[in-house]
Amino acid sequence: MVSEHVFQLCQATETVSSVYAQDPTQAPGDIVKKLYGHHKKDLHFDPEKKRADLSTHDLEIAFKCGRWGPTKPSPLFLQAFADSLNCLDADPMSGLVSPPLMGSHGTVPLTVIAPLTDIIRHCSNLIVRAEREVFFITCSWSPSVAQRLVKDALIELSKRAGSRGQRVVVKMMYDKAAAANAIDAHQVVKEAAYTGKSIQLPKPEEIPNLDFEVISLHRLVLGTLHAKFCVVDRKVAAVMSNNMEDNDNVEMMTHVEGPIVDSIYDTALITWNNHLNPPLPSHAAPATQGGLPTSGQEPLYMDRGPARGQDQIAADGQAVRLPEHMPDDPHYDADLSGEITRMQSCYSMKPDETRLQATTRQLNLPCKKPAPPSGPEIPEGQEMTPYISSMTSAPVPMALVSRPPYGPVDKHNVFVPQNEAWLSCVRNAKRSIFIQTPDLNAAPLIPALAAAIKRGVEVTYYVCFGYNDAGEIIPGQGGTNDQAAQSLVKDVSHEERKLLHIYYYVGKDQDHPIHQSFKQRSCHIKLLIVDEHVGIQGSGNQDTQSWYHSQEINIMLDSEEVCRKWREGIERNQNTRTFGEAAEDGIWRDKNGEPGEGYMGNPGKVEGLFKGVGGMLKKMKDKGGF
């Protein structure tokens, strides 16, 4: 049950963002200490002591801890929310959001299930449409198409701000481990560093109308800033799975509007920690009151109107020939509807081109070694539709279920809202569990999935073949996806195995999984859907690093309509369901019974250590690490 202490935390009138609004010269980190620093923190708390089925009265208490708008969350959602709230007893900041803002509501006008660059195309449009403020936080940052899209967008934003006679405040943040992090995890990045060859953000003279600040964050040794999100004008926010780099990953992004934006903004302040120079223009303009005033023509939040169906989007994209929005050749759109049509036109057939060839063209854009199509021709009505219109007629319940960065080389900091929300959903599922993640090997999750299967719950999960094998195979990291799958298969009976469906990601134009080491067709989506109506999407993987160490941000929502559109988009934009199912032993095998090319096998601890360290050194060398 939710304790009286946590209930009072959630009923408090002050939050980090509300105190910042009163005095924007304060550093958010100092506000956190003022509001929550006097609470005893127990990072070694045993979560098994707090887990229990909740009574109707307990669920009502959990309900009162959120700000749900016009709809009431389901018991499954409230149970997961209550289990997440329990973490605040041990640490009020374990969710990296002020407790009164952890439960909220909003809409999802756009979902993107597409290659990394397509997500950043949307972010670049959000940036150039900003009126006064941009907050952009990510993990890995390197020179890339994504980086160039953001750089171009910042330069364009400065031009537009200048033409309006305004200045725009831009805060950017990424992970960068360095010796100085031992003294302070938050490091101000100097101009020479952020404009240098390894980052390549704009020089001050290129953005004269922006007030620009950059900070890096890393808690040594393993406390990575892995959250990826942006907030614009405190009106819209995007929570995404992708980093800022070039790779072959298909990713997922959720664009949200409404009061939930205030919660994400609060997380941005807490993550930034330092003084904000200058202060944020939106400090006294919460999303619940509409955010900053705007002169833009795009209707927001509940004024957006109904969603477009995916077949209609496909038809609209095929009917026009719009130039692709690219670095050095930008084509910004005035509104979300225009973005959707432009993006779809890129995936549409050109003259003398089939739908399959059009999809291959787009999926090969980031690949140094393009993959030829091996899958069947794509029929009309099954075109890849990267931008999904997922607007609902009413707001839906939402909660932030995140986790802070934790640096020590141990597994003590596991009792956090992210992990408890995942486990609660799995533990309380009645019918079905669907997961897509790059890696699935977290020690607490495997037995929870086995227990769900034994209750009669159907479990389906999609993982990427060979994703980060070099890191996962090192002892203590959970093992590869193949090893974890074999472990789960052994935990269930032959009859129960019928309820377990393990798949390895297959690209939309392929008929087999391609090992991630070939860098041709990989998937980096992080999504959980339970009983078809509670979904969690964000930056957190189902692996050891995300469960125990990295800072993550995830949105949990309660909507059958949104979850249906997510699942439809997942199936439509990949061939995993058709060609990726694992054999009885949990390993994907071809028609001759052989594992896919690149399969690492099941080495012992010593061999795994040597293979893992060797693989990680190669990965560092490939990225220019030495």
C-alpha cells in the first residue's frame, strides 16, 4: 500500500518547478535539497518488502496521488503506479520528478516507429517551431546525420527568432564520462568543446539570437545519462529511444502534449541540476495553463482534431512528391500534419520502384554496407508508415516511471519507479504481455515472465539478434539475448512453452534476422504493453545497465486506443512477427535448423569474459575511442 509519507509527498503544493517559478535564479539541485534533502535515503532497500496486492481502498489512495484529468485509470494502471510510488519511501527523488507531478494526463498526437534519423527530423521541426525555449537531453552524441539535423535546426531557430526580434533559450545535455565527473557529475561544456570535431554544435556567431548552454552528465562509474527527451516552450515534449549518432536502428518516439509536459519539464530541471543562465522563459507558464504564448498556427493539445488512419497517411504520402528533409537541404513543415505527409512521401514508391524497394531505400540510408531486400513484396495497405497519428478524443492517464543514474559497480539501486512499474505490470497481467527491447536479460525480469506464463498469461517479446553481444556476454551483465531466452525456456514446462513467443527483430524488407554486428537491420525500441491497454515507452532497456545504473525516462499510459495504435505500428513497420520467431529452444534458426550468421553460442564465464572484453575494445576502436 502507499504509505502516509508518500501520500503526503504527492499532496504537497510545492514542486521543483513551482519553487523555481518563484525564483528562477535558484539552481534546481538546491531546490531538490530544500524540498527533499531532509528525507532519509535508503538505496539498498529490498523491494520484496513492499510488494503486495492492493485493496480497493489502497487503489483509491493511489488514485488520489495523481492528477488524472477527466478519466479514471484502470486497476492495473493504478497498481503499477502505486508500486512505483512505494519507491519514494526509500528516496523521494527515485523517479527524478517531484512526487505531485509523477501521475498526470495528456495526449499522444504522434508516435514515431522508424529509423533514428526520422525521429530527429521531427525533433528538428519542433526546434525550429519553438517560440522561446528548447530543452534537449540525450545520451550518446557524435557527428552524424542526426547531429547535423539538430545543428541546422538551431541555426534556423536563431534566424527565425531574429526576424521576430526575440531571443530563444536553449539548454542541451548529453552523457560524457571524464575524470572531472569524480568531483561533480554535472560538467559545464565549454564552447571550444561543444563546437569541436567530436560534438559539432553551432558556434555562437552562427546562433546570435539563442542563449545557449550545454552540460554533460555522468556519475562514475556506471551512472550513464541514458534518458532521451526534449521539451519545447513547455507545450510539447518528445520521449524517445534513440541517441544522436549514425546507426541502422529502428527506434520509437512518443510526442505528448497537455499536463504531462509539466512533469517532463520538472524532470528536465532536476536533471540539469545547475543554475540556468539565463533562466527559462517558461518558468511561470506551466503546460496546464497552455505553456508559453505562441504566434504559431498549429492547434495544440485538445484542439488538434481527430487522428488520421495509417492507410490514409500512406495514400496521402503516395499522392505527392515532397523533397526529403535532410542536413544542408532542410524542408521544415509548418505543422505536424505536414510533417507526417512529407515523411510518408519519402517512403512511397518512386517511378519504376516497388513498395519493397522504396522501404529498402530508406532503411539503407544509414548503412555503410546496404542490405539488399530479402523479404516478400509489400502489398498495398501494409506500407511502412513511420509517423503514426495517435491522437485520442480525450486525454489519457499518464505517469512518469523513471530512474536516476547510479554509479557504483553493484546492483543495490534497483528499487526505482521504472523497475517497479515494469514488474508490477508483468506480475498483475491477466491476459497478455508484449515487450520489444534491444536486450532482455535483466535478472528480476526473467523469473517474473516465467511466473506470468505459469499463471496462463501469454508472453510475447521481440529482441534484436546479437544486440551488444560483446557487452552482455561479460559475466555479471546478464548474458546475450540467446542465453536469456534459453534460460526462460528452461523455467517453463513443455505445455507452458506454448504461451511463450520469442522473436528476433526482422526489418520490414527482410525475411530473416540480421545480427547487429553487421549494422544493417537493428532495433532499439523500448516498449511494454500489458493486457492491451497499459503501455510503457521510453529510454529504458530490459537489461542490466538500465535496470541498475542508467538514468532513464519512461511514460506509462492507460489507453486501449493508443496501445492498439502502438502495436499496429510495431507490426506494420517490421517483419518480426512473420519471420523472426525463435525455435523451441529460444534460438532463431533458418530452414535448415542452423542459427543465424553471427550467433555467438553459449560460452562459459572465462570464454565469455575474453570474447566480451575483446568485443568491447573493438567497439571502442570503431567509434574512435583510441
